[in-house]
Amino acid sequence: MSAATSSLLRKKRARDTRFESNNATREASWVKRLVLGLSLTFFAIFLLLPLIIVFTEALRQGLEAYWVAIAEPDALSAIKLTLITAAIALPLNLLFGVSAAWCIAKFEFRGKQLLTTLIDLPFSVSPVIAGLVFVLLFSTQHGWFASLLQTWNMKVIFAVPGIVLATVFVTFPFIARELIPLMQAQGKEEEEAAIVLGARGWQTFWRVTLPNIKWGLLYGVILCNARAMGEFGAVSVVSGHIRGMTNTMPLHVEILYNDYKFAAAFAVASLLALLALVTLAIKTWVEWKAEQSLDFNDMDDEQEITP
């Protein structure tokens, strides 16, 4: 069986599976309405209502007070640090996620199962525990690498490097976990065919593997970026809460709230909410484009085999 035929059959099976899943349940209309009603009620109470409250409280004292809270130097510093941290963590996780997914999905090697398990480690460990581990390792007072850091005059904990390390740790599973099942479902036939035709490893990746995973990759990047900007637990432990220096946006919201500056706290929180909404919109667009791309490929394949 040729690689093209195998790819065609795989796509047809995926399409048939989607069709069967859409017709797998034929419940009574009242059951569907009940399930839909419960879902919408849960959404309204636990998701929509808090979002409305955040923006209502942020604008309670007017737009002028809102902009003053946003333009305050400590708030601008927190916004800047949040964006810098995400900008550093995202490329690192992108490199790791693609490499790990490619190795796990396309190759067989000793320790493969261990690597797959370790990727899920940040999901099973509390972010606070992760932050404490970094303090134990990189504290300049009692850390395992304290003497080395003192020799090089480097500061990790209570500084930007510690915040970046903590953020990278809690976010590195997102891209890999999005790509691994996708690349495993696609199989190895197309890559093997490219190698047989004379393509090298990087050529195979750029021209065969990457186009097939581009939407899943973008989806994982969006989730990773959202978590990087909203991380609180691990960053709170390693940051030291130094105003204007090591506070990210979530930490700045906590400080403002503890100081009873509720309007300012909700103003900064509304920025995080806006970022979440933008992320959700991009995520929805990516899902739609991925579905459109799959349907378009199915139509092309059908036209190719139509006599």
C-alpha cells in the first residue's frame, strides 16, 4: 500500500469516526434540553458571572480611575514583566514541545515511556511545590547551587530568572501534550515516503511533518501563552513580591487587593480577563481553521479517487 493511499484511508476513517460520533446518541429531546440547560447554567454562574463582575468593579469609579490604575508605575512594571516572561517561556516550550513530540511519536528508543511520564509532571505537582523546589536549588543563601551563584554573582530567586524558570516548568507540557496524540494519529508513512524519495531529516520535518501539525502546534502555543501570563502559585514563591521589580500581573492584583485598593485590583484583573478573551477568540479561530482544513483535504482526496 502506498503512502498516499494509506494517508487517504486514515483521513476517511477519521471522517467516518466524526460522523458516527455525531449520530452515536439519540436521546429524547427533554434529555438534550436538560443537559444543555445544566451546561448553560454552570457556564453562567461559574464563568460568565465572575467575568461580568470583574469588568463592573473595574469600571465602578469611572474610566479615569481605571486608566490611572493601569498607568500606575508598579502596574506598568507588572504588565511588562508578564509579557517578558511569556515571551521567553513560549519559545523555550515551543522548542521542547516540538522536539519531545517528534521523538515520542516518530521514534522508538529506550526511556520513551519515562519521557512521556515526565512531561505530565507539572500537571501532577502543585505549582507552589515547584516554586519551593527552585528556591531549594537556586537560593543564594542555602540553595544547592548557592556557592556557584555567588561565584558568578548571579541571582535567580527573587529575580526575573527565577520567575522565567518557574513559568517554563508549569507550562512546558502544553505544546508537547497537544502534539503527541496528533502526530501519533498521523503515523509515519508520509515521513518514511519522503525519506525514501531522498529527503533529509530537516527537510522531512519542514515539508512534511510541520504542515501536518501546524494547527495543533498553534493551538498548543495559545494554551501555553495563556498559562504563562496567568501563572500565580510557582511565580509567587520565587518572586519575592518586590513591587515594581518582580511582580507579575497576578501578583500585582493580589497586592492591590490586600491593600484594599479594590478598584485598582479589578482594573488590572480586567486586563488579564481581556487577554483570556483574546486567547479564547484565537483558540476558537484555530479550531475552526483546523476543521476547515481537514474538510478541505477530504474533498480533495475524494476528487482524486473519483473516476
